[in-house]
Amino acid sequence: MLFPIDGNPDDPSRLAFQMCETGEKVSFGQLDARANQVAQVLRSCGVGPGEHVAMLMTNQRQFLEACFGMDRAGVYYTTISTRLNCEEVAYIVKDCSAKVLVVSDDLAEVCAPLRALLPAHVRCFTLGQGMEGYERWDEAVDSASVLPIADQSQGLDMLYSSGTTGKPKGVKWPMTQTPAGQRTMLVNLLQPLFGYGRDCRYLSPAPLYHAAPLRHCMTVIKLGGSVWVMASFDAQQALALIEAQRITHSQWVPTMFVRLLKLPAQFRALYDVSSLQVAVHAAAPCPVEVKEKMLAWWGPIINEYYAGTENNGFCAITSVEWLAHKGSVGRATQGQLHICDESGEELPAGETGLVFFSDGPIFTYHNDPERTAQARNAKGWTTLGDIGRVDDEGYLYLVDRRAFMIISGGVNIYPQEAENILIGHPKVLDVAVIGVPNEDFGEEVKAVVQPVNPQDIGPALADELIAYCKQHLASFKCPRTIDFDLQLPRHATGKLYKKLVRDRYWGQS
């Protein structure tokens, strides 16, 4: 058995993870056997080391079982957002050259037409009752050998993160060519920062297809800890789970903090959260006032970090540090932090510029050498496109976010996708899609439209454009509201000054 990765094999009857809503429990022994069966299925499908598989699955038991099997089969595995539409999913499956796709049947509306959009050689499997064109995943896994495959090796996730052009891009690290069950870069990074280990009882309230929930859950389990996975976030249920399961570690996004704080005080007082030792948050800026209230409630156990799916660098900050540096996302704990001007020259402390990291893990964007090159400067340092400044003590403060990317409820939304759709509408002359303040989600999507005919301005056109966008994109990427402008600010060269549009809604001149 490969659990835990540190020390001797653990008691196979100990809990590896539990699905909170269904109560399904998976022991370390069961997970080890199931992972071996998944690896056997992949080899029987002709998936060799270094090749690609993909998953489109809601939070359920088979999700982590599949990922651990892929992780020891030496393959790249891509977990796809369940909020994408059929065409968006098909693009990712084809772009990553997946030889196997596993989907869950509770996503039939997306998955039923998906098979016809994929190459015939892609082996498609579904959980549950099945769909036309899909093989039964559970039948294939159940009938496979529980013995390890002969050529076990360490796999890697290859997750997709949209770029400023709107096209999703796969974040690819080099395959390590090491045996399965060894310490990885992520384990070495996360264990000392957050104290993950055998005694950890970790609550995961977020979708597992996201980088942070997936990577942190797998790290905890690899180190012998136990994980509780929520199917979806519910504030009161999360508090009840912390008390009932004596949760020691958890990870959140600021929107979850807002929802927790909005529970009536008498409800919050019902639950004992004293077992919590570390509450991690990331994915979006957390308002200072919200974090102050969480610290007052939970105490100085809240740790924040800044990183991307690329993991080219990593900053972290404890509660004590944050109280002395309010608004900071921390100091570099992986890679060396640099703030550079537009020409790539490093700026002194206190000045604002593009955030770069050197000496961090190397990544590329799969099938996208141009975008990979754009993420590097002449020194070879890499950036995610965020703007920030560093103080004299090396603490990073983010001033703006990657090319006006919208972060709503911890989900990254790239406005170019919606702009590309809306500009194709016959009544739209020009459009800017931006993030505007939202009390619950941090930001929400808004479009500012310059119509072809000013007489069309009004609620009817706004409703028409929102519906048009939803026909072509996942709804969370589409504007919730639309405003109109007779002239958007563009330079004579055609460049849109989106900052001028955005500043109207953020109280800036």
C-alpha cells in the first residue's frame, strides 16, 4: 500500500475520505485497491505513461478514486469544470489529447451530446446508469485486478486556466519520471506551511475539479490524513461538520467566509469550531473587514496564500503576520518574488508593477508556445499577469488582477470570452465586459455595450444580449447585467481602455 508516503504502510482500515452528504466512507485499503483498478483500466485502454486522460465529474466518491489511480499510472489527468457547456468541454478534451474521458451521469445535459463532438478513438465512460456512446466506468473498474500495474510511476494533473484571449490553456509541468508514492513538489510545499499529516482531519467544501481543493485533498490523504468532501458548499452544514467530525484543517474562498458571517448570530453560536487548527483561504482577494470578522470568530488560525494553477511561485501569510500587514497576501515561500516594469526591469520596494517569480517550478501552456512565451520575461522569470507591490519586508500586496480577470466567488472568469460572443450580435457595435462589486461574490460580470442603433437602448435589448451570451457560453461567464454607452473609450489604434470603464464602478476617477 502506498499510503502514507512517509513511513510504513498505514492501517488499511483507517479512513482516507468520506463523502459528507451520502456518508460513503473509503478506507486507505479500499482506496489503494481502487486506485490500482483504475490504473489497470487505463492500461487496458492503451493509456501509457505521459499520456492524457480527462474527467468531468461532480464531487463524488469515484472522483478521488480515479485521481489516485491516474496519479500512480504516470499519466496527465485533466479535471474539467462542471460549469462549462458541451462545446467548451469538447475543446478541452481534444486540446489535451485525452485518450480516456470519464463523466458522471448527473451531467447528462452536457455529456449526452458530447460524445458526438469527440474523436472516435477517445474511450468515453460514465458513472451510474450510463448514456448512449459511453461505457460503464464502475463495471470496468470493478472487474479490473486490484494488483498494482507493472509500470507504476508518478502522474500529474494538467488543469486548464483560461487566458486573456479567452481560450482555455492547460498548465503543464514536466513529468518527473519517479516511482509512484514518493514525495512530490506539492507535498513538500504544502505540508510545512499548513501542518498536513496523519492527524489531519480536513474539510473540503469546494468542487474538486479546481486546483486547490484537488491538490490539497490529495496531499492530505497521501500524508495519511483524513478528508471530508462536501458535494457543495452550505454554510450551516460546514459548521455542523466541523463540530461533528472535529475538523482540524479546512480551505475556503472569501465568498464562503461572507456566507458564514451572514448566518444569524444564534446559528453561528450553536456550533463548536474549537477543533480547527488551520483555516486556509485563497483564490480571490478577501476584504479586510471580512477577514477581521473571521479572525475575531475563529481566532488567529487563518492562513492565506497567493498562487495560480501554474504554481510558478507561492506566497503565504499567517494571521499574526496579516494583522501587521493588512491586505497583504504574504511573502514568497516558493520561488523568488520580483516586481517589474513593462520592460521587465525589476522595481524597488513600494513601486507597483507586474508580479514575477524566479526559481520556481517550470511550467508551459499545453499546445500554446506563444502564451508560454508571453508569461516569461528576458530573464526567464514567469508571471500570471497580476499587478502588485512589495514592501520593505518582502510582503506582496496585489493592486490589480490579471488583465482585468473577474474573480467571482473564487472562480476565475475571463471577460474576453463573453466579449467575443457579444460583439457577434448584430445590434452590438462595441462591448467591454468587466467585473463590478458584488457583496456576496466579490465581483459579478457586467457588460457595457455600445449599440449599433442608440434607439435600441433599453431593458429589452439587455435581456436579449444576456440570453444570446448564454446560448454560447456557460452562464457563470455571462453578464448578469448590461449597461449602455454611446461611445466606449478606445485609442485611435483600436485599443480599448477598459480600466476607464471599470473605474466607473469601483469609485475611481
